[in-house]
Amino acid sequence: MERRSYGVRARARWTDPISKRRIIRSEIVPDEAAAHAFFDQLRTSSVKGMDTSMTLTEFVTSIGDRWARGLDPTSTGEIYGFGLKLRVLPALGHLPVAQITAGIIDRTIDEWEQRYGASTIKNSIAPLVRVLDEAVRDGLLGINPAKNRAKRSLNRNAFRTQSAEQASPRAHAIPDMKTLTKLAQACGKVGQPYSDFVMLAALLAARSSEVSGLQVGDVRFEKNLVIIARQIFPGKGGLVTKPTKSRKERRVPILEPLRPVLERLAEGKAPEDQLLVGPKGGVLTTATVRDATNWDTIVAGLGLPDLTRHGLRHTGATWMADAGVPLHVLQEILGHASMETTRGYVHPDDRHLASAAEQANAFLSPSGQKRQAARSAPSTRGL
């Protein structure tokens, strides 16, 4: 330690046992107690094998892609990587890992909510949780302060809550076939493939990437089925083709309004040809449909301002549920791993509540109150 007029200069020198390089670390601190704390931190770093004062950016650099273990690098891993690079590190990267708290993360999410949607925020919190999990494993943190941040209500008003109906996927569906037809016609004014995309996504209850991945041979008119076996979406270096999200093929019945669309799209093509292509022969993705059709303006004009392309899948699933398709069959059509996910499409049954109201009203009626009073009165029998 060297005393100076402006404080104490704490300095440590040692030789790295691996590289044999001479290393010097120094810091200006206010007093001797702070200098001893600096030395203690260096000792802790030497015991743990890493610098416990490193920033989040330095830590991410040191662990490489270790945080992304188990993620699909062509989809989830890539999305989380963008969230880490574009939002997490710019906001928190300058902070020492050991000083990142739940409060700091909450305030960061508050700022994100002013600029980004819930999905974007979720895809930013998820990689942060994974990175800080690694920090816990390496001993830089005792607990992960981001662990429960993903359970926050992610919307622009932190105090706004959604009703059960609003939270249901049914809330994001088109109400009827007439409205779906209007949407398809509006998109068709830009190009017929965009109209076909709308009909395929809705009436197959399929994800946009699954519509992009359909081939002519997937349409089995003789069995009245469409096989959903793959998905195509943009990734690093171009389009990525991979199995469905569940990694299983799904069989979806052909609904009559979709049959003429499928017949027209399949006519004169080989089984391995793409069923649907864009106006220039390329693959249609959710982003190209959105941009080419000016989607937000169209759906707002139909009175459905919150409808997304994924809402088309919700539409088909909701209609099948309302038609009485058994829950286990609907689960198979949609490819859900959990029955509870599928159950969200079933219309809530409130009949038991109506029955409860009848019982309560009977109890509160004058005659009901008299009966209750009679039952509650002490018995005089035997007196």
C-alpha cells in the first residue's frame, strides 16, 4: 500500500503460473480498510480461478456459448443470442456480475417495457437467467437474481392484469369464417399467395413456419389429411428447414373451405415441390407476409388490431374446439405436449356457476330464509 494525498494506492503483483507472465493489479481506494478489501477480492479470485470483479460483458466473453447449452442453435439459441447481445449487454454489461441485483434487473425490465413487446423482453430475460446461472456455478453469485424476473407481468403497464378470457388463446382468434374470408381477400389484393397463406394457417391450425414448410406430397386427398412434417424459417445464413416444434409429424384433417385452395396449389406439381411459394417463387415467412400486406393496417380495418399471423393458428384451434373435436384429438392435431395447453382452446363451461347462483338465490329468498330459520331453531321436543 502507498499513501497518497488523494487516498491509498493498493497494488498487487504476481506471476501467472500458467502463462508465466508478470501481472499487476492496482486501485486507488479511500483508506486502508478499502485496500484490504481489494486484496481480499484478489485472493478470492485466485482461489476461485477467475476475477470476481469482472463485468457481465467480460464474464459472457469468458464462458463463450456455455450459457446456451441444450438450446437449438438454429432457433431458440439464436433468438436468445440476439436478446443477450442487443439488450442485456448494452443495459447491464458494464456492471460487475457480483453487483447485479434483482432490483437492478427489475429497473432494466421497466425500461425495456417502454420500448419492446412482451415476447422480446422474454427473449432477453431468458439468456440473462442462463448466464447468471453460470455465474452461480462459478461462485461469482450466491443466487441468481434474474431467476424469478421472468415471472413478472410483461406488459407496458406493470399493474395491468388480464382476465382469464383475455389470457386465453381464444382471445387471439378470428371470430368467424366470414371475417377470415375478408382477411384473405384483403391480403389477396397484394398477391394470391398471401391469401393462401392466411387460409392455410387458419384452417390447418398451423404455425407460419409450418405453412412455409408444406410440400405437395404432404397433402393426402385420398385420406382427407395434410401431414405437417417440417418447418422453414429465417436463420443464420438463410432459411433453415427442420422438423416441427414437437419433432413429430402431425395429421390435420382437410376442412371443406380449404379443399379448393389445396387443389389449386397442388395442381401440376411434383410431390417434393413447395406447396406455397411467394409471388417471385420464394418461401413465404411470417415476416414477408407482414411486410408485403401491410398486415397491421389490414387487421385494424377488420376490427382485429391485435391479430398476429400466429393468431391464425389460434383461430383454427378455437373453431375445432367449438365444433366439439375431442380434447385428445385436438391435442394431436395441434402437436401440444401438454393437455393443459390444448385445454386453453376449449370454451369455458360456466354452467356450474349458474347452478351455484340458483342455489344461493333460493337460500336468500324469503321462503328459503324461513326454512333456514326453522332448521336453526332449538328443538322443543321432549320438554
